[in-house]
Amino acid sequence: MHVGIIGVGLMGHGIALNILKAGFSLILLDHPGNQPDSTLTGMGAERRPSSAAIAAEADLIILCVTGAPQVEAVLTGENGVISALKEGTIIVDCSTSLPETTEKMASLVTAAGGYFLDAPMTRLAKQAHEGTLNILVGGEAEILEAARPVLDTFTENIDHVGGVGFGHRMKLLHNYVSIGHMTLLAEAAAQAADANIDPHIFVDVLTKGGGAGAALDRLKNCILTGETSDVPFAIGNAVKDIDYYREMVGDTSASRFVADGVSSAISAVAQENSAAYVPELTKLFRRK
């Protein structure tokens, strides 16, 4: 299977690395937003100038871009994937996108003779490079099985969560819970710091009680030492994901009061700190 990847950022670089390690041929979109790709080209990856050029060659194409507008542009824009899609090509969208966009793009890919899986990721760039991501797959089971040899190269767990769009629905639910927990903890840590509570005591008490969990594990080093690189996820992207969740919920009967509060809290600091990593919230929420 000849693999293409569009989006070689922090996550995409790790995905590409593991695909190459497994022996697949790989072509990647040459884009200024890519992480340095000399390691990948040194392993045999080849650059292509457009999404259409990727589509003209690849049997499976992984998208790992920022969000719904970028997914639409890559697939339907000028020199986009759909303009040159080969019959039977599988599109695997690992981006964090809106389910409505996913369903629309899947129908266009299908009409052009291809297949579509939404397969957003959980975990971080470290796990992408280790080849231990989790992915949440929406789409037909038989298409997932056809794609599995490639997906297995960069994942630890593959969960088939339903039809097209369900991968992104589950991802937005996951990120809402994850970002929400970290936002709550960051605000509590900021209050503890303003109150001159020893950060080691703060962390120890939470660890022994109801505050233990993944959010504390991810922010602990920042609370104790100020180090923010453990969660290389920008506050601006966190705002985007929470607002995608709020848009997905819309005006349905499900409550979104807490999501609205999380969005308000992080949006207030994102205006001047969009590129800062989420652990920085422990400092940005402080009053002193």
C-alpha cells in the first residue's frame, strides 16, 4: 500500500516516522507548516507539491491538519485531493474536525470513488513518535480492516466507535473532558499559588484524593517546576476544540453550561497567548 500524508506537524511527523519504520512507501505534502522533515526524507519519504499530486499516487491518504476548514481545503480546494482521487483510495482523517464537516467530506469522497474514515487521535506528540497513539475510528468496518496495516504502525489502541462522523463526535467528547479537567485544575493551581500554598503540598493532597488523574499527571510538572513542555498543545487549539464541542452540541437538549464556562475561561487568556501551551494556564489564571 502506497501511503500519503498531508500535515506533518507535531503529530503528523510521528505518524510518518512510524509508517516509514514499518516499511511502507510514503509521500508527503511539502508545506511550510511541516516540522523539519529531513529525517523522513532520509528514510525514503518523498515530497509532493500539492494535495492533488498526493492523491494521484497514494492508495491511502492520512490527513493530520488543524481543523474543519483545513480538511475542506485539502479535499475540495484547488488542486485538492478529490480532484485527482484514484478509485478505491482510502482517506483517513486524523484531524480534530466537526462531525457535520466529516459527513459532508465523506459523501464527496465516496462520490469520487474513494472511501473515508474519520480517525482522530488521543494522546500527545510523544506517543505519536513512539507509535502508541489511540485512534477513534468512524466508518465502515471493512474499510477499517483494509486500512489497519497502516494504522497499526502508529497506534496502540484502535477503537471502532461507529459510522462516519462518530470518530469526531467521540474525539470532541474526549477533548472536552480532557481540556475541561486541565482548565479546572489550572485555575485551582493558580488560586493555590496566589494563596501561597506550597505547590508540593497542593499536588500531594490532590494525588491522595479526588483530584488525582490524567489532568494532574499532565500539569504536575508545571505546577511544581514551571515546565510547560509536558503537554505541547496550544491554548488556541484548546479553544478551537472546546468550541467545536459546543457547536456539535448546539441547541439540543444536552446541557453545555460547563462547556460554555470552559470556553469563556480559556478564550479570555487565548487572545494574547494563543500559541502558549495549555500548562501555561496555571500561570495565566493568576491574579498576582
